[in-house]
Amino acid sequence: MEILKIVIVLIGFILLAIGVVCIYDARKITQKRFSFGDRNEGAKILKIVGFIMSIVGSLVIIFQNSIIS
């Protein structure tokens, strides 16, 4: 049961880290990975996705006890 809690917390931290990186490097990721014309729109979408991922990761970390039980 303890191992499962640790795994869930690690998944939450990974989601949180990916979300923060998406927010911080949105323009660089958009220029490197995507080929659509409007880079501002792509960066905005990537920042929104990163924000949602960081919120979900934070919620997983906070509520990991109620997820297991």
C-alpha cells in the first residue's frame, strides 16, 4: 500500500513538472515541434495545457490519500 502511494505521488510530480515546463518553454516548444503558422496561438494553447496539467498534478499530490482509500 505504501508503494502505491509513492507511485501516485511520483506520477503527480511528473505531471506537475511537465506542466511547468510547458508553461515556461511554450514558445520554444511551439517553434521546434509544431509547423502551423500562428505561433502565438500555439504557445497560448500549450500554456493552457501546461496549466491544466500542473493543476491536475498538484491535485493528485494533495489528494493521494483519498485516491488510495
